[in-house]
Amino acid sequence: MDFQNKKILVTGGTGLIGVALVNLLLKESAKIKVVSIDNVNPFGPEVEFVKSDLRIHENCMKICDNIDYVFHLAGVKGSPSVAIGRPASFFVPTILFNTCLIDAAVKQGVKHILYTSSVGVYSPNDIFKEDDVWKTFPSNNDKFAGWAKRMGELQLEAHKIENKFNNFSIVRPANVYGPYDNFDPDTAMVIPSLINRALKCEKELVVWGNGSAVRDFIFSEDVARGMIQIVKQKIQFPVNLGSGNGITIKNLVESIVKFIPNKNINIVWDETKPTGDAIRIMDTTKAKKIGFECEFTIESGIKKTIEWYLKNQDYSKKKYNSFKN
């Protein structure tokens, strides 16, 4: 499949995966439309930028008109504590984004839809396998966001049955990090939150638990490459995108501190606080079978992320402050 001169819609295109995806698609000479609710546009004139509310079906019908391919990345992102404390802020918009956008894309006759699901759809386990999802329930910690993402997957299956729409792919990324992420320490995920805190701390960085927990992280550009690869191959089964190896939180924190410039930081582990599940790793067997491998190591990805954030802290604050209000 060749994306040259193809009309591609990227929802959520100003997020950390979205920006990486758009930049890769530009290299393939695609004609790209990015839709976001942000006022911040990180792209030049070669990208059509549309501010639109995807919770409204009429808006989705307009933006899907005359589109060849849809990469649906739009969603609500925040730390687990925010997801637990403000579940409606995750569940309701996500359900509406998916319902309206997917329905509009099918009705407008797009050639292919890529739907971005989540690691949150999985039940607690050491290894997450794609085929196990519908045998279990999402973790209570991911209940609302996880079920919202599952409903998007189920909606595509419904269109396949009723409307014979088979032209869709589903990706389930692991814990994604990279440039253009949310770095606010109160609402961000683990890596950007730790980067922010490490940059601000004087001597000691206090981290919850004992550092033994193992998690699977993937750099945003690797996710974007995987998405493009999956659409080009027209893969019609869910695919995990992760490292498949995992890293201990201890090694993760040490890697972050290593790349913080001009600081000698002492890491302090608060073992009175919970460590979390011992292991949570993606099974990447299916991804490897279609030829996908991560190009970024955890260290190369963290180094690139910190370098970006140091140059773009004002941009990041402007983009993500709205979620706290």
C-alpha cells in the first residue's frame, strides 16, 4: 500500500502518538487532516488542522467526507489516580469519540480505519495476550477507561457483522511515552511525571514502592511506525504494540535520572506506598509475526523525550493545563 497523495484523517493528532504518526505520514507524501480540540497546532501549512468536537456526530460526518484512511487516536489520557477520581471525564468522552467517529467513517465509505485501543482493556495478568481480552474483565483501576476502549473494538465488530465493513485494524499499545506527552506531575503517566519531578527536585527523588514492579513501555514513534505497518498490511486482528520485554521501575527511574542534566539526584524508595502488580508485559508474538520490532530502547527513548521537554516546557504546559480545570 502506498500513502502518496492519499487523504488521511488523524484524530487526536496533536498527542504524543499523533504527532509522531503525522510526521511519518508526511514523509510518505500523504495529504493529512488533523483533528483536535486543542488550540495548539504543532504542524506547518502542509497539514490541514481542524479544531472540532468529535462528540458530535455531525462534526464527524463532515471531517470524514472524502477521506481515504482514518487513524483514530483521539482519547482522554491521564494518570491512574485521575482515572479513578474522575472516571466520567474518561468514560463519557471516549465513548462519544468512538461511537460518532467510527460510525461516520463507515457511513462515509473510508477505505480503512485504524482504531487505537489500550493496555487498559486487559485484566490483571503477568502477560497480556490479544485473544484473552474477551474472556476477562478490565482491572478495577482501568475499569472505566478500559471498558470505553473495549466498546470501540466491539463497535467495529458490530459494523463488520451488519454492514460487512471489514476494513479496520485494532492496536493495543503498552505504556506509551515520548515528546508531546503530558508532563504535569499531578495528571501525567509515570515516565513524564518522573521526568518533571526529577528536573524540579533539588537532591532527592521520592518514588513509591520498592522499584521491583516490571512494566512494558514503548516510545511514541515506535507505536506510530507499528500503526502504519499494520494498516499497510491491512491486518484485521488486534495487535499489541510494546517492547515485549518489560523493565523494572527501579531501572526505569535510574535511566531517567541518568539523563537529567547538571544534577546529582538521590533516589529514595518509599516502601510504605504500594508497588503495584509484580509484572505487566505485552505478548508481542503477533506483532513480531507481521515484522514489527521496536527501534528505540528505553534509554534512547527517554533521552530523546527529556531533550524535547527541556526545549518545549511552555508548549507542554499550554497544551495540558486545560485538563486540570
